[in-house]
Amino acid sequence: MDVRTLCLGALMGGEATGYEIRKMFEDGTFSHFQIASLGSIYPALTKLTQDGLVTFVEHEQENRPDKKIYQLTSEGRRTFLRTLLQTRPAEDRYRSDILFMLTFAEEMPIELTEALIDEFAARHELMSQQIDPENTDKPAHQKSNARDENGELRPGCCFVAGLGQAMCNATLKFIRENKQGLLDELKARKANKS
Amino acid sequence: MDVRTLCLGALMGGEATGYEIRKMFEDGTFSHFQIASLGSIYPALTKLTQDGLVTFVEHEQENRPDKKIYQLTSEGRRTFLRTLLQTRPAEDRYRSDILFMLTFAEEMPIELTEALIDEFAARHELMSQQIDPENTDKPAHQKSNARDENGELRPGCCFVAGLGQAMCNATLKFIRENKQGLLDELKARKANKS
DNA sequence: CTATTATATATCAATTCGATATAGTCAAAT
DNA sequence: ATTTGACTATATCGAATTGATATATAATAG
């Protein structure tokens, strides 16, 4: 799925600026399973405008750069729905420098191994909070695609959020149960060698 | 982490061809948490050769294209270990078209929703098998970085593989427990609307 | 008998990332 | 008192990466 399609999907929940779309992928509804950078979102919105799939209204702001608030056209909405029906989803891909590095735990000082595991856990703890669509700690201004017009949580979003949280919890549980064992084994190996 | 570093890491487990390195990321040891395509691996190996971090021996083969078997130089080994100590790991990123699409479950036919969930489950089932470093179903020729010179499973790899499997299992469990509930709710909503 | 899969390298256009520029507000730490 | 860093907001661009394609052959499956 290219960034253009992702932008259309982001706008299915209502109007938004390019900056807000990025936030949906950075912190918001889509944060744990899709990514898109500003450097790809802005050109995508420009292209979509040219193709008539979105329109924007420029809002002048005092003492601030202008805001362009984008919105789907009916053509854009149709295109997105058609894409949903026709696209074969690409393979999932998970990319983690930390896990890659941990693979080489034997070659690093034990403190680094422990620090990497702790950071991995901390990131997942944070993610678990961000995922929760019912979490009210989040700043109120944040756009959420998780609710429909009536303010009800959309079932698809609920399911996906629940899945994300289950993955986070499994990760955290595994670390709680296996971190010390790994560190002990690494220590034993080091002692053996010398 | 750029592809050059990933290649150095892949070669820490011993010599390999570019094709074999890709397999480590596609099917093998690193498959569930890193990716690299051939289009990036070959140029990376060329660059690493120029920089003196790897060397290769060309093996002529009958009726087959020549093989270039790459190997770390001591300089390459040192560089990789230094990188391990110095690199701040980038944020993890998980990318899933299926989860993105499922977010819009309300907008699609229920059969598609179900098919997407089933495919998601099937992929994770497969992944779970691929991850297991003790799985002996795998073709014997496949390079595995998971074992050291003595044929013992390396603790870092074990930990990372276990974590991957825990994530897969959590995913599969969540689907078993929540798939029907989602489908039922979607059906109820559709009935309500019409 | 044909299609697909696997081994193996290589190239390249299109896409995407990541960093940077611009520009102003606001809060917090020095 | 002021500088540093974080947040809102758009835009651009070089560099990295993907994904597709080309080349060549063997083996396996349908």
C-alpha cells in the first residue's frame, strides 16, 4: 500500500491536515501497524489533489503558517473503497534494530544487553498505552479515526487495537519471564570462557 | 540500521552468498524482525568489498552462474562490533496492510473481513514455524546463524526467537477468541442499518 | 509438456525515508 | 533573563530502499 492510499484511509475519518495525518501514523490510530513520513505525505496529498481525490481549504492563521485542511471527495472515497476490495495486502513486515542487535548478545557487554531489553520493554509499554482507543490521557485535540459519527468505537478499530495490545502484553510477559534467564546464561558463558 | 550493517551481521555467522543472506532475512534467522531485498544487498556487498570489510571468493559452477562467497575480514568484524556498541537502535516499526484494511471492516463485505483475518492467522502460523531455531523441517542446506561453532544455540538468538514465537502465539490466541465476536457485531450493524 | 520453484547475480525506475529549512508559539530549565 | 527544546505547520531534496525485471539453468510438480 502506497502512501497515497494510506492518506485516503486516514481521511476516511474526516478532514485533517498533513501534519495531523502524520500524527495518526506516529501516535494515533494507525501508529502500531503503519508508518508514513511527512516527506511522503505532502507529495501524496498534492498528487491526490491533482487527481481530484481530495480537496483542501486553506485556513489563514494569525502568526502561524497557513493550514491546509484536506478532505476526501466522493471520488476519493469511492477510490479508497474500491482499493480495499481489490488490493491483495502485502506481507506484514516487522523491523526491529533492537532484536537484531540482541541476536548478537554474546558479543556485547552484559549491561548493554540488559539496557536493550529494558528499552524494548519500555517502548512496548508506551505503545500499549498509545494503542488503547479508550485511553483518555491522550490530548483531546488529537484526531481519532477510531470513532464513527455517533462517537461509537468502530468494531474494526477495536479489533485491531485489541490485537496490538495482546501483542504488546505478550512481549512484556515474555521479557518478565525470560530476561533474567538470558542474562544469567550470558554471565555463565563469559565465566566459562575466561 | 542500513543494509550494509545488516549484511555484516549476517556474515558474523560465517561465509555466505548474497542470495543466502537474503534468505536469512526472508526465511531464516532474521526473518521476523528485519528485512532486506536483493536490490539492496548486492550493492551493499559491493560497497563493503570496496571498503575492505568483506572479501569474496568466486566459485565457478557447472551449468550455473558463478557464486561469490562472501566472508568478513577482521576489519569488518571489528567494524560490526563497534557499530553494535555505538548505535542507538531506531524505533521498531511494524507494517501491516491487513491490519490497516481491517480498520475499515465496516466498509467491506463480511466475507472479506473474515478472509483477511484468516490470512493474517495463516501467515502467523507459518511464521511461528519459521522462527523456531530447533525446527528440523527446514531444508538442511539453509544457513543458520542461530548456532555457534559447537553447534549450540546462541542465547541471544534463542531469546529473540522465543519472543517472536510468543508474539505469534498471542496473535493467534487473540484471533481465536475475538474473530467471531467481530463478525457478529459487523453483521448486527449491517442488519441495523438496512 | 509446461509451469512453477529454486539457485544465483545484477540493474534500475519509482518510492519512501530522514534530514533540513522556514517560521512562529509556548513552557521550562539554566 | 534568556536560551533551549518541544509543538504546530508546510515544503523540499538527496540518499537509501523497494520491487520489478533480465539473464541463465536445473529440478520438480501438475
